[in-house]
Amino acid sequence: MSASSEYFSIKNWSESDRPREKLLLKGKENLSDAELLAILIGSGSRNESAVSLCKRILKDNEHKINQLAKLDVKQLMQYKGIGEAKAISIVAALELGRRRRGEEALQRPKIKSSATVFEVMQPLIGDLPHEEFWVLLLNNSNKIIHKFALSKGGITGTLVDLRLLFKNALAFGCVSLILAHNHPSGNLNPSASDIKLTKQIKEGSLTLDLKLLDHLIITEKSYYSFADEAIL
């Protein structure tokens, strides 16, 4: 190992600059996002420290963890100093964070408003690069008894099987349902096909004595509610 690479090794930094030691001495909340990422990858490249490398990666992603989480292993490996093992570590850690948010959402199963639906569904579909269409099944207390992805598609849209939707609704004995799908583009406006599909599901629900409460379009930071906008 050259003198240059030894200098950039974490073990040769002053103790206050070492992310691992800083976490132990000052607590995890006192580390920057770059320092936390540096702990994951352990080392940088010959001419760049782990923290400096992570700062650069975050800068390229507008310093947003959600945006970084959209990168796959191959995309992360485009950065010098990030090999396959380091890229996998980053992807795995961010996926654990996403799943944690999903678990927290499960602790709020009673739907009180469109905002509650957003809290439940955003961790699941808000950051996805492709479109997914989900259905939430509720009992007579507006508590979620089951939720499932009805379809997964490309960034331009999904194909929804209405027969499967109503089969699940009847199987779980729900009394009402809520629809939710994401727009990876970030555009909150419903398309003509979104409106048409919602109308079809509403009509089918009435036939089966079910109530369609809402349909949400979800993005990374916000949502559009058909019920709130009075177009349901």
C-alpha cells in the first residue's frame, strides 16, 4: 500500500474524523449522511477518502437519501472506489431503511383521511422507478385488513385485472376499499386512463355492495386524492 492510500485509510485519520469512532463517542445522530455511508463502504479509493467519496455520491443525488436509494448496484459501481461488495452494502442498507418505514406504516392501520393512506403507501411505492397499483381492503371500522399489489408495470403505466381485485375483496370480507398507485414522473395529475379505471372500479364495487372510498396518486413527497378533489 502506498503512502497516499495509507493516508486516506480511516484508521489513519484523527479520531474525531473517524466515522466509526465518532458514532461510538458521540452517537449515531451526530454523524452526517456521508459519514454513515462511509461506515458502510469502509474505505474510499487511492486518492479519495470514504467520506469524501460518499459526499460526492450524495451531491450527485441532490443530497437526498430517497434518490440515492433508487440507484442499483451497477449504477453505484460507476463511482471509482465503489466495487460490487460496497455497492451491495449500500443497496442492502437502504432497502432495510425502506422496509423499516413500511413496518412503521403497518402500525397505523386505521384510515382516518387521505393523509393516512399516504403515510401507509408512500414507503411502499413513493420512491419506485416503475408504476405499481395497490388496493387497500378495509373493514367497517376503516381498519386495513389486507393490502396488495394488483399490478406492477413500466414507468408508463400498469395493467389492472379487475377480476382479481374483486376476488380478493370478497375473499377478505371487506366492506370498503381504497386504490393507490404511484407516478414515478412526479406528476400528480390523474390521466384519462386513471379516471376511467377509477370509474370502472367504483361501478363494480357498487354491484358487489362495496364502497370505493378513495384513489390516491402517490409520488415521493406528495399525493393526489380523488375523494378530496371530489372527482370520485
